[in-house]
Amino acid sequence: MNIRQIFLIIVLLLAMACNDNKTTSIKEETAIEKKIQIVAINGSPRKDGNTATLCKRFLEGAASASKDVEITLFNLYDLDFKGCTSCFACKLADSDCYGRCAMEDDLTPVLEKIATADGVAIGSPIYFGEITGELRSFLERLLFPYVTYEASRRTLAPKRFPTVCFYTMNVTEEGAKKNGYFEYFDKLEKLIERVFSKPERICAYNTYQFTDYQKYKADAFDEKDKRKHKETQFPIDCQKAFDAGKKMAKSLIIKSMLNKHSLILASMDGKIITYDDNGIKPLFNHLKNSNFQKFDVYDKITGKASALILIYGGAKQLYTNVLSKEAIPVLEKYGVNYHADTIVDYIQNIKKDDKCPMEKAVANIDEPQKGFEILQQKFN
């Protein structure tokens, strides 16, 4: 071996030592430690109707992602329960019921299941422009205990897991828009987002309501048009539900790998890049040769500094274990969809006795380019 060959080997080894990333795939990673729990709630009185079908297809998609995904479907109309009775037991100070619905009925085990779930889908037909009464009662019992009257307005939900909402309706998309359905959906989903996360929305319009239209007085509708829509569009809606379930499950599986890595980047073709260094170093390392535009980003801890770097690099989807409140405004301003298990006031330094110095450096910066430049100077 000559001197030139030795030199090249040394350069290669140094390059490998300086780069902490690894390209692999989900299958090449070790099995996850526990089952991923995904739940679907059918708020329709029909177990085989349009809404139930979307819920089932969603769960089928989730189950197709991995044998480590466990799925559960609840049909609310099978259960004997009431909506919130305003007992306020969930708001009692120094109580075992604080943050938990104290009512005991058929809904209790459903709420307990959701408390340990990793992702949830909620489906409802639209009656008189709103979700069904059963689903409304369910959401009262699910959401209100987690909403505090504390000054911080924090959520008491064990996880801020990903969510999906299915809406099925007799009206066309144009009819839904004309009658203000989307504004209603926005308001409802804002409540869900406050406790858990911003839901993905999937709507099925102009649904086929009867098995035989000849038996009903329903000449306001064109049965042939309804049937054609069911045959051509509803399979597409079902595929959207399947894909949403599969996407949710895959994202949760990858996110579970954050117990071994600090940063994970997942591309559309199934390849993932992992980094093990702490802080913002992995973000800068990745930006040396690429960006975040074609990746879903999984970051163990995301503060405002990380958020600005991600936005600068073109990130649009973020999953994180811990997210600072200071990061949220910039993520929302630049259209980055995010899911976080825990939201904290700010990111601490290594000693946990003060704020992270990188966070301090961009405390008053909201522009990604400027934030990146400031952080790059400190990082170097």
C-alpha cells in the first residue's frame, strides 16, 4: 500500500467520523418496543354505512403498515352513555378525577382506550349541517376534561397524537360550501387541535343514502347521479381513508425510533436518514448537502432555533417528542404542519438551569433566513 492510498483511507475515515448520519429503511430498523395503538370512532348509527366504511378502510390502512399496529373500532350507537353533565369533577383541585371524566358508563372504557392511544380517527355523517348528537356527546366527554381553567390553558391530554376527521354528507361539495359546512368543520377541528393536534380532513360528498331509492319519497335527488357518484367517487374517498391510516401508522412507527436517534428524516420512497448528535448539529449537517423539502422531519426536541432552521431548509411536516411554545408561531406562520407529544414553555440548556443559548440567540427573530445566519455563526 503506497502513501497515496493510505492518505485516501485516512480522509475517508475522517469523513465518516465527522458525519453522524445513516441511511436505512423502516424494515432495517429493529422492531418497536410496543404496539402502536390506533383507534377509530364511528359516530354514525349505521355499522356498514358510508361513515363506518371510511373508518374501517382507515384502520385497514393502518394495519397494513406493520404487524406492530393494533387497531380498534368503536361504534358509538352501540353504547349507552350521555354527554357532559357539567359536574365539574374533572376540574376539582387535588382530586383523582382532575383531567379525567368521572362519569361511569359504556363510554368509560372508550375514553380509557383513547388515553393510551397513539392516533385517533373520528367519523360522522352530517345531520342538519352538524355532526351527530352521539359524536357531539362523545367529544364533550373526551375533550372537556383535558381543557383546563388554569391561566396557562394547558392541555392535560397524555399525548398530542395525530388525528383524522371523516365527514360524510348528502350534499355536494358546492352545497357544503354554500351552507357553511367548512366553517363549522374549522370550528370543530380547532377544539380537537387545542387538545390533541390539527386533524386531517376527509370529506365524502353526495353520498348514496338508501339501498333502494324506489322505496322512499326522495325525488329531490337524482338516483342515477347518486349511484354514479357512489361507483366512481366513493372508492376514491375510501382510498383516501386507507392512505390516511397507513400514513398515520408509518409516521408513528418512525417517531417511535426517536428513542434511539435525535433526528430522523423520512422520504416518500421509504428511505430514512438518522442522526444521533444532540442539539441543532444534525440539522446543520444535513443542510450541508441537502434540504428538508422532500422529507417528513422527526425531531426529538424542537425549539424555536430548530424550527427556524427547518423552515429555512423547506420542511413542511414535523413530528416531535417535545415542542416549545416559542416555536409554534413561526411553524404556523410558514405553514409547517406539526405533531408534538409534549409542549413546554421553552427548551432548557444541558444543565437544565437556564434557557438554551441557541434559543436565546433567536428569541426576537421570526425570519428563517436571519435566524439561520445567526445560528450558523454561533454553531461555527
